[in-house]
Amino acid sequence: MAVGERVLPEETAVAFIYDGGSYAVMMATPEDLEDFALGFSLSEGIVAAAEDIRELEVVEQDIGVELRIWLTAPRTKALSERRRYLAGPTGCGLCGIESLSEAMRQVPHLGDGQIFGPFDIMQALESLTNRQELNRLTHAVHAAGFWQAGVGLVAVREDIGRHNALDKLTGALARKHVAGQSGMLLLTSRVTVDLVQKAALLGVPVLVAVSAPSALAVRSAEAAGMTLVAIARSDGFEIFTHPQRIEASLAARSA
């Protein structure tokens, strides 16, 4: 029997505490937690901008991490009117919600955005692979990245949970004041409806994923006006919705 060593990703309980009250506990990779706090708050609709958080403290405990978040007065009042508790394991992005309407929440209809060619998508995916430092060591985490034509990857975040990776990326983009409509979102996971919802709230008109979408995710992307590209590999990809943003004539634009 061979004996060897393997690097494993960390997983810990991360509690979101707003104005002293518990809101959610997520199992996550304990990195980029300030981005996670902001991105989750934006995705949940608790805040509308980074400025709605007046103070953030990351507190390590023996059994996990507490993200202690203090909101501005208007956001504190709004949260007190809708406070709920949820528990979100790594494989679930909708655990703990209270109604069907919350699961199928309405998202803003997306504007035109930019047009990309196949070369852009292939280049973006290659760049994302090269930036997945934690996954290169562990082969066990997901990544979310944001790519702009002429710039490249603006930000990449990794996590053992695919929803967490996207929330971390959302927080990172908000801190950089990067608008979602200025590029494309890249995911290393399958596409479920909650990821489409998060992407739409981020304002991203083009979502590219390496794995397949669910049927509901496709219907949701169609309704949101989002271009959904999936099963994107080095040898090609499939366009599921709104193909007008992917133009073959741009394939060699940056070649």
C-alpha cells in the first residue's frame, strides 16, 4: 500500500450576524470572508451597496467563524421586518427559505450588455483555469470568475460551495466598483436556478459554465434576458438562451 500526502480544502461553519442577531450559517472555505459577507448580503437583498454596511468584523471561534455585520439605520429597519433563519449546507443554495415565492423570486431583466465571440469564451475559461490556485492543490473546490474583454480576469474566488464562490466574487466586484454588465461571469459548476438568480442580481448578461444547466435554470435565464452558455470546454460550448450576445465573427478579435 502506497503512503503519500494530499492537500485538502478547509470547510468551516460561517455565521452571518446582522446587528447582533443571527441570520444564516453556511459551510464554507474560510478565505475571502469579507468578500463573502458583502456578496451574501447583496445576494440576499439585505444591502444594496457596500456603503450599507457600516462595520464588519471577522471573529474566529473554536467551532467556526462569525461575520459580525452592522448595517446603516435604513437597512437595519428593513432587515428587522423580514428577518428569518436559514441553514445552508454546501450543496444547497435555497435552504431555509419560507415560501415558494422566495424560491422563485423575481430578478431584474438584463440589458443588452457586450457581445462576445467564441475566442473570448475560450480565452476566459483558460484564464480561469490558470487562476484556480486552491483547486490546483486540492481538486475539490469551485471557482467563480469575472472576465472583461481587453482586460482579462478582473477577479476570481474559490470555495468548497459553488454558491459561496459566486457570493465571494459578488463581494469582490462590489468592492472594486465593477459593473456586472461590463463582462461575463464564469462558473466551474453546474448551473441551477439560484445561481442564475444571483447572476441576474449582479447584473451579468452573459453566464458561462463548464457543466450543464438545469431546465429551470434555462427557463429562468430566458426570462431574465440572460445569455446562458454551458458545457463550455476547450473544444466548444452550447448556447441555451439569448444567443445574440455571442457572435462568431468576433472569434479572432484578439488573436
